[in-house]
Amino acid sequence: MNKRPKLPPYQRKKPTKTVDNYFAMSINATMVDLPHGMEPLEHQVAGHTFQLGNKTLGIIKNKNDGCVLKSSTKELCREREIKFYEELRQQNDNDSMLLKELVPEYRGIEMVVINGKPIEFLKLVDITHEMTEPCIIDIKIGKRTWDPLASEEKMMEEKQKYKACKQNLGFCIPGFQVYDVTTGRIKRYGKEYGKKLNETTVKDALKIFLNCENGTMCRPLLMQLLTGLWKVHKWARTNKAVRIYSSSLLLAYDARRLRNVIQSNCKNSSPSSLNGSPIFLQKTPTSADKTGKFTWPNQPTDNVQQVYRKVQRCHSAKNNYDEDLKSIKENYGFMLDNLIDGHEIKEWAFVKMIDFAHVFPAEADCPDSNYLFGVENLVKVFEDFLKECD
């Protein structure tokens, strides 16, 4: 029987924060002479952290414009990722337009002088810039995470990394951080934690990230993240142009917003709430017309579960998935108004595709089965979480 990995004791990192230091932040600010207004990215959860002593530079943040700067001493990888963003910026077909929504906004190339040496960086908008308590998870997609140019040694090394998760689910978790909505304490989990996860315990890790260790999940949070995941899945089903290796999905939300939603809805919840959790929907769809679109009742007492049964999908090609997804999207704006009614910003959870240093042209006129397999399984996990809400 698989046992959940034991978590380490909390360790004091800063006087004002308590950190579950499952991964070490290898940032040494005294080594780095960064320009004014720039600093190492504090909430980087995977990959190489910023340290000049390493062969690979990490990510730094511009505090003034809310952008992150990403570089790599591996010239081929850096050029390949720049090419990906530059070509995408010039393309206007349907798949490319959808992909532009799913990747961080690209702001071009920026040269930064560090310790007297000019270094080329990719400039991307930081989706967590306005978040007070950013909860972030890096989910690497694909059973195969090595590209066609990888050496035999690199291939064997990648095969052994996160083996249980990658082989069974087509994704793995290199790292994440989460602010506990109850205590305000930040917890970080890195690659050593991720390597111990399997098909079962990876779901426990995702529940930790979603702040539902007590068994109660927040429907508004799940709906926002699922909306992003559905879009990624739609793109992956139609993409026949490229093959993506060792790329990740970055899921992020603001724990302060989650706390406000929970507190607000607890005040408004009725004693008849399911399993003790608040009913977040004020109105729910009760039927669909001939076009498949939801109709919304005037009374707030209809069954909450019905809306979620409508959006839970089987991803078989036999189903008219695209049309149903379009219908869901058309109604999502109205749903979101009800889910987080009264909050100044409607969207506080995001899904972005990141890391494109290993993108290659497709050799066959078919979807990227390696990438699609991982996305489909991740979507299914989150849809199962939604069923648990019901």
C-alpha cells in the first residue's frame, strides 16, 4: 500500500514568515550585483534559482513593471525559446491565437548588465505580480521529457525522474508553494518531494496546493483553474504544428482572494450546505435548450450539482467536445459573477503554458500525443475534484 510522503518540520526562514523548506532556495544576494529595481524571483518553484555560481542563470524580477526576466547559459535552448515566442507573435491562425492566450505575455528581449557582464534575457509578464499571497505550482507535462537531440545519458536520466507519475499520468510536479488560508503560513515543496509522488499521492499534493487538506474544496477556485486547463486541452487536441518536450503548466492563484471568498460565502451559506461546505452559487442552470446552452433560473434554490454535471466531460473524440466547450465558455462569465460575487477582481486564478526551450517542428500531421496524454490526465484529476464538491 502506498504511503503518503512524510513532510519535513517547519523551519524558520525569515522573521516574518514560516517556511516548509522542502526545497532550498539557492539565492545568495551578496554574490549578485543586479540593476536598480531588479531582484531574484522569490517565488520560483522549479528549475534553476538565480545564482551566478551555477552554469544556468535563474529568473529575476523587475519590481517596476511586473515582468520576469529569464535566461539560460545554454545558447541553443535560449535561442529556441526566443524563436518560439517571436514566431508566435507573428502568427494569426486560430491555433496560434488560442496559444497566445495560454502563454505569458511576451515583451521581447532585454539586455541586463550583471556584475559588469551583459546578459540576454527573455522578458515575460509575471502573472502573480498583483497577488498578495501567490500560490504557484509547476506541473511538467509529458511522459517523455527529453527532446530528439538529447544524448543517451540525458535520456536515461530523464526516464528515471518522477518515473511513477510520468509513466502513469503523463505529468509530474517539480515544485510548488502554497499559503495556508487558515494560518497564513507559506509552505514550499520541491523536487525531492515531487520525486516521491505516485499516481495516488500526486492527487494529495494537488489538494495541498488547492488548500483543501481538510477535505473541503472551493468550487470557484476549481472552476477558474479548470477553465484554463480546458483551453490548454483544446489547443493540445488541435495542435499539429509542433512537438513540445519538458514544458510545464504554471497554475497560480491568490490565497488572500481564496480566503475572502471562503469567508464571504461562509457568512452567506445555509445550514443545508453539502458536507458542511458553503454553497457558492447563487443561481444554477437547470436545463439546456436545443443548442446545448444553459438556461438560468430566477430562483437561487435549484440544485447546485446540475451545473457541474454539465461541465464534466468525457474526452472521447466521439463527443462534440469543441461545441460543448464553446457553450461552457459563453456561460462562464455569468457563472463567475455568481461564484465570486462582490469581489473587485473576478479572475484570481490562472493557468499558463511555460518553458519552450525544447520545441520542435512536428514531423507528422497529428496531435502531440505525448503532451496531450499528460494534459488529458491532469484535466481528469481536476474534474474528479469537482465531482467531490458535488
